[in-house]
Amino acid sequence: MFNVVTDKITKIAIIAAIALSGISCGNSGKTSDEAEAMLNEAQQMSDKGRYDSAVVMLDSLCKTRPTETDAVKQAMHLKAQTLEKSFVAQMAQVDSIIAANAPIVEKIAPIFKAVKTPEMVEGYRVVASIAGKELINRTDIEPRIDDGGNLYIVSLLHGVAAEHDHLRVSCGTGSAETKAVPYDKSRNYRFSDDGVSNEMVTFRYDECADFCQFIADNADAKLSLTFVGKKQHTVPLSNALKRAIVESYRYSTAIRTGMRAEHDKLLLTKKIEIARRQIEQTAIDKE
């Protein structure tokens, strides 16, 4: 994640350097009335928080009037100021998300139990109310949260050879499905226990998010769970399991939202630093 942020910051710095070098290499040129009008309009946009429109206007001025170097220098300075204001405004939004999200994570976290046995490479968290029921010798699904805050679903179909590769949940108002996980003897595998068929499939977050959201949106309805493959097997979705999926979905969403916000905050911090350096440099260049 930090490598991606570093790459983005490096690109921003290179672009800034190119822009600044372009200013210093130009010849002096008188500012026309048209360029002055564009600068004034861009300033008004920036003052009103229309940062993107202001930047577009300033970029247009620099592109269409490159010989008016005084105007270009003013445009680059105003652009740096506008970007800095835009990044600061975005930072305020990110801080609000972090502040609002933290209590949600803190409130939900205690209902989860950490599970990790010696043979596991990575552990997971599961709602404590269902943690005591080992997912074996029964037909069921279990929502889990990995170390990255990602929700995933493990399904077990016991005693029915359906060769299922996805799940469907339905009620009177509609249905939702996970994406299919092909049989690969890894995330989708089958085994026999004393001659009884067992099928276990693991659905990653991107494969089950819509499925879980549907359950969360229809938690008060009577829901049916169907294991879908060459055959289908349908069972009722218990209230306990519905609650576990709803809480797991909320918890995962809160964790992922917080992680994205922290990532955005790091990137915006660097962007603000670069913008402020540009403001200082363009202030000198336009004098």
C-alpha cells in the first residue's frame, strides 16, 4: 500500500517540477485582457470552492497562451494555491470519516472472537455467538473477518452431493447470489467423512459482498439459503446467522472504510506538502 502511495507522490513531484521549470524558462510577455479575465474568473471559482473548475480554467490559460509568461506565472501560482485549498478540504472530509467511523468499530469489536489454531497461517474473527459451533458435520455458512478487515463466507454442505460453487439468498422481495468459485480442491473442495458427502467453499469479500448486503438490507424478512451447483439444496437462514452476517458486514465495512480513510489521509498529507512547496516557488517565480 505504501509503495503505491510513494509512486503517486513521486509522480506528483515530477509533474510539479516540470511545471515549475516551464515557468522559469519562458520569456516575459504582457498579460492580455483575455488572460486577465481568465485569471479573475479562476480566482472567483477558487474562492467559492469550485477547485476543479478553477484548475481547468488555469490549465487552459497556460495551454492556450504560453507566450504570456506573466499570466502563466500567475496562473501557476493560483493553481498551486487552489490545489492546496482543495487538498485541505478533502483532508477535513477524511478526518470526519475517521472520527465517525472509529466509534462504530469500537462498539462492534467486542462481539467478535479471534480464532487461530497452530495450523493456521492467518487467523480470523467471528461473531462470538456462533464461534462455538465448529463448521463440520452440518449444513451451514459462517461469516468471518480476516486480518485485513475483509469479510468472507465459508459454506459447508453436509450430506448432499450438489457440487455447489455459489450461494443464493432469497426472500419475497428478491434475491442475491455470491459469485461462483470453481471446484479447485482449494477454496472449493469436497471430502467424504464416513461415507457422508461434504462440500466446503470459501467466498472472498469481492465474491460475497452483494450477498451479505442483501441479507443486511432484509434482516427482518424470512430468508432462504440455497447451495447452488449441479443440484440445489435450500435451507432456512436462521435468525442467529442473519444477525452474525449483518454484524460481520457492518464490522468489515467499518474497518475497510477506516483503512481507506487512513490511506487517503497519508496521500493527502503528502499532496498538501507538495502544493505548499509549489506555492512558495511560484510566488518567487511570478515576482
